[in-house]
Amino acid sequence: MLFPVYWMVNVSLQPSGSAVSTPWFPLHVSFDGYATAVREQGGHLATSLVVALGSVVFSLLIATPAAYALAHFRVRGAGVVLFAILISQMIPGIVVANALYSAYNDLGLLNSVLGLILADSTHGIPFAILIMRAFLGSIPTEVIEAARVDGAGQIRAFVSIVLPMSRNALITAALFTFLFTWSDFLFALTLTTTEDVRPVTLGLYQYIGSFVNDWSAVMATAVLASLPAVVLLVVAQRFVAAGVNSGAVK
């Protein structure tokens, strides 16, 4: 499973040329591929980063209070809402992309960062609600009631008590939302038609046709595109594995 990753890094460190004749080890290390990748794909990497971070922020702003309400308030029809959210995860992405294309064409959101953020959030928000509700539902109501007794309102209790206790859940939801958005190809392909706004997934796809004889640059772009996800997974894994309620009652 790791061999393709090794081969990607190996080819990226080779001098320019075909991947077929690449030796098993980078005997003559060259960073020309990375220089070309940064020069040609740097803007696409920046676009992907802005879209991914924007999607994370927007998804959590919507999903966190929604999950809190579904977990701790007596919301009529909460079961139906959760079932609808679950069913929404089964809708093929191409169906959503085609519907958004027609709407974006009327609203002028094609080829825009905001349009991609909203589109990618259609995956991030439902998933974050399901993840956050499971965590928030396990927070003892006594903790929230104690804050209310001390004079905190619903919003103050949510911001000052619930959110700090839900740090691990927030990081988990943010991590997966970022990964969904960073690896998105379908929305990028459907909702962008110019070079103005182009995520790195689409840039890499179009890059292959231009540099089919220089695979070192292609693989260097792939390595650079993989780094943010790898770093986030390494940094956030302990938060994902940690329990949401550790130290809460204390």
C-alpha cells in the first residue's frame, strides 16, 4: 500500500524525464520538479488551502450549534432531521454538482472561491453534525445546568462550557471536513471553467496533459498536495483518539 507513495516521492526527486525509466532509488537527486511544481501550481495550492479552510469554518459554524440543539434540546422531529441528514450522505455527488451548477450559473457563483466553499460544505456540514451530535450527546447535562444556575444563558453556556469540552470533537469534524474539501475533484471540475479559480486536484489533472513527458514535476505536485493532509493527520490524531469528556466533571 505504501509503495505507490514511495514511487511518487522517488519520481519527484529524479531529473526530468519519463517515469518508465526511473531507477528504484533517487541516485541523482534533483529538485527541478518541485521548482516547476511551485511555479506552475503554487496558485492552485493556495486556492485549495483557502477553500478547505473556508469550508471548515463555515461547516463548523453551522454544524456545531445544530448538533448541540439536536443533542440537548427537545426538538420536535429530531429523529426525522437526523435521518434526513444521514440520507443526504447517500446522494451521489454528481447529482449535487449538477444542481449547483444551474443555481450557481443564475447566482453568478461559478468560478468563485465562495461557490466552492459552499459546495464542499454540502459534504462537511451533514458529516460534522453526525460526528458532533454523538460527542455532544455524551456531555453530562449536570455540567450545563450548573452553568445555568450560575447565571449563564444558553449562548454563554454553549460558548464557555460546551465548546471547550468539545475540543476533540471539533478537531475531528474539522479534520475530516478539511480532508473532504482538500481532495475534492468533482465540484472543482463542475463548478470551475476558467483558470481564475482552480484547486490543486483539478490543476494536477490538467497538469498531466501538459507535462506527460516530465513526470518529476507531476509527482512533485502530487507530493506537495499530499503534505497538508499528512501533517494534519499526524498533528490531530491524538485529539481524534482522545475522549471528549476527560476531566469534564472535575
